[in-house]
Amino acid sequence: MRHHDVIVIGAGSGNMVIGDSFAGLDVAVVEERRFGGTCLNFGCIPSKMLAYAAEVADTVQRAGRYDVDAELLGLRWTELRDRVFARIDADEAKGRAGREASDFVTVYPGHARFLGPTRLQIELGAESVSVEADQIVIAAGGRPVIPPPVAASGLPYETSDTIMRIETPPRRLAILGGGYIAAELAHVFAAAGSEVVIIEQADHLLGPQDESVAQAYTELARHRFELHLGRELTKLEGGPGALRLRLDDGTTLTADTLLVAVGRMANSDKLDLDKAGISTHDDGRIVVDKYQRTEVDGVYALGDICSPYPLKHVANREAETVAHNLRHPDDLRATDHGAVPAAVFTDPQVASVGSTEQDIRDAGSDYVAASTQFADVAYGWAIEDTTGFCKLLADRATGRLLGAHLLGPQAATLIQPLVVAMTLDIDVKTLAERPLWIHPALTEVVKETLRQLAA
């Protein structure tokens, strides 16, 4: 049985664990799909490249708002897709080749399962090998959840893993789910010319967002998409390219393509974790402590397979923690999950950090809230925005930010000073008054909201 000092299962953020300090060790990486993981190949990066093209198309369509005569002739899907994935695929190949050329890393292109706490069986096509290691890192990510009516139908469907590489945009795209994946890809394919219908079991879209953001986005989406809210899919029937979706209220919808975007699940069920004595939460996430350690000595986990925050920037931070702790077991570092920001690159953008107002209210905390419309600041006039806003929540006694929520252009960038404030424990009065805020940049919408809280 081949022995390694360290084995990393998963070459997404797991690949980031292996830095220069590991050069004197015998390291192995097990990856059954593509180097770079979900973010590079199936998620964050290609979807944002497509979303920016959709934003450009939307801007051209709305050019008359700025007294500009312009006509949108169309979004060239094939060229756009090929440009995006030419870059993605080249980066994936480069990452794989770099590890394969390393003189201290062995790449196993297969699927790993535990045989014991320190032993793995790796399936390499028709063959398999058994290996062991002193330390193992589990970074095997997650996958889309497929609801029973879809799985049982035997009919074709798409997920975020597949739909961005399709040959042509659907004529009519049905999206099952109303979260961030649904919002981003609805934006992309609407710009590409698809008629979009969204089926969501909740009464509004973007359910985990602050109630003000979720309500505002849902109302905007009503004007662009066909929405069926508070509804569930009970049966999928028809044939390829001619699907019929039966809902629980008796409604029947038709579509040529179905995108399933109801959520994601950890890949822990594919690893035979019980043979290693590794525990999981009820939702399948591996149980880890603040140092990213599992219950088994020498076994760590990071990213979507264990984290309550399925975000690439969180997985990368956890990879940094694991890399340090593998090499410095007597000087362990903890991962800080205290102020985790997130963004939805849809139209308009959404960004958030910290608690929602409904969470704070339910907790019975004493807080103050303030909101500023983008239209209330000068750059909001320049971009003719009529729907965007910044909403902040702070502790009444201390002035510490509890949550920040933005909907509107550049929201994913505007949130960052608020992330810094929460991370460094800067109160709203200090953040509003100490720094100089550029006038008339769109950041003034943040400043003005802070000033309301500080008053």
C-alpha cells in the first residue's frame, strides 16, 4: 500500500492547501472531475463572466434612459460561451498540469472512499488502488440537489453544472428554485433571449436574504419573468424539448428546458465516512471544529463538504487554516466565520453581510435600522437608478453593525467597507465620520445610511 504524508481529496480549494512549505513531503491529490472545483468549472467564475455579458446587453436595452440611441441586436451565445469556457478550460488544464509536473505531488484522477481513519481506496476507472496517509484533507465539495419528481421522470434536465455549456439558449426555460443560482442564471438566459418561468415553493425569491431585499427583488422579477411562487413541482412529464411541469395547484407549465436550482448538498455520502469514524450533521456536512479538524486525528475538512457557508471565499480561507494547521500542529489557527459576505450577481445585484432584520427581530435584540435609496445620492442620479437601496442594522447601545444589505448596481463592491467595519469592530459613527467618502461616488449611499444610524 502506497504511503503519503498528506492526501487531499478534491482539487478545488483543496488544491490551495498545498503550498511551498509542503515541498519536502510526499503529497497526493485525488480529483475525479476537474481541477479548480465547482467555482472555476461550474459555478462562480463562468456564471459571473456570463452575467457581465448579460449586464452589458441590459445596459444597451436601457440606453434610452440616458438619452443614448442604441439597439440591441442580440447576445451571441455560442461565441460568448466559447470565450468563457476557453479561458476556464485552459486554467483548469494549467492547474492540473502544474500538479502532475510537481516532483512532490502525485495526482490520482479518480474517486476516493475511506477504508479506515487513515486509509483510502481510489477508484481509477476499472482499476483501484489503496493508499494511506498521516494526514488527510477532505475537500470534496457538493452537488446540486435533484427533487424526486425530477429524478423519477427519466426526462432530461439541467443543473448549474451543465446549463452554462449548452449549445443554444432555451426558447422557454423553466427554473425550479428561487435562490441565488436561479436568480443569476435567469438573468443570463433572459438576456440571451430565453423566456423564463420560475417555480419556487416560498412566497418570494431569494428567501435567505433580508426581508426588504427579498421583497424588492421579487417585485422586480415579476416584471421580467413568469413567477409561480408558493408552488411545488409534483410531476415532470412530456418528452425531451417538450416538457410539462405539473404544480401542486393543478397548473401545468410547458418548457423546452428545465433548470433544477433548489439547492446543493455535501458530497459526504460518497466517501464511506463511517468506515473512518467521521461524523456528519443532519444535512450531510462533515462535523469540524474551529480548526477545521474532524473527530478523527489527522483528518481535516474544508469548503462545501463541511462549511455552513457554501462560498468560495470561505472555502479559500478555510484552506489557509488547514494549510497552516497541517504544518504547525502545535500552533493551531481557527477560521473566523464572524462576518461572511455574499453577493448575488443578478439584475440588480444583491449583497449582504451579517444578520437580517427578521433574524435580529426574532432574537429580541435592541437595534436600529436605516435605509437610503440609490436615487437619493448624486451618482444614483447619474445612473438613473430608481430601485436600489442600502439597508443597515446596528446595535442601539454600541453602534456596532449587525447586518448590511444592498440591492442595486455595484452592490457586491459597495458591501466591502461594511464587511471591514464588522470584522474590525468599527462602530457606525466612526465609519461615517472618520474616513473621507468620495463625492459623488456611489459609495455615498453607504455613508448616508451610516450617518442616519449615527444620528
